[in-house]
Amino acid sequence: MGKIVKVSGPLVVATGMEEANMADVVRVGEQRLIGEILTMNGDAASIQVYEETSGLGPGAEVVTTGAPACRWSWAPA
């Protein structure tokens, strides 16, 4: 589980993401917004969030699903 350190529109940067991989689908914040990891640099991930990011801020949790976007089902659970 990582923590957001920066939000800039739909782009989020989170640290503590050493268990994640590039292209993994992640859940962001309390609302569990859907995002995809674009790049990894050490334990830091740059994430494209595919939903409205207003209300997100530093310290919010980011959790990887462990699945790459190409294998993710976008249908609600």
C-alpha cells in the first residue's frame, strides 16, 4: 500500500509502491478510484487516474490490484 505525495489533475504520484508494477491497475483514495501505473521510479509510481480526482490529496492510500490494465475487468464488482 502506498501514499499519495502529489496530485496534479488526473496524474497522481505515490510512494511506498514497491510491490506494484508498471501498468498495474490501482485503487486510489477512500473512493477507490481506478487508476493505472504509468511509470515506476524506485518505490514511487506515477498514476493516471481515470475518474475525477477532486478531493484527493497527499496522504491518501493507493492500493495495487496486482493485475495489469490489459487483464482488468472494468465492470463494477
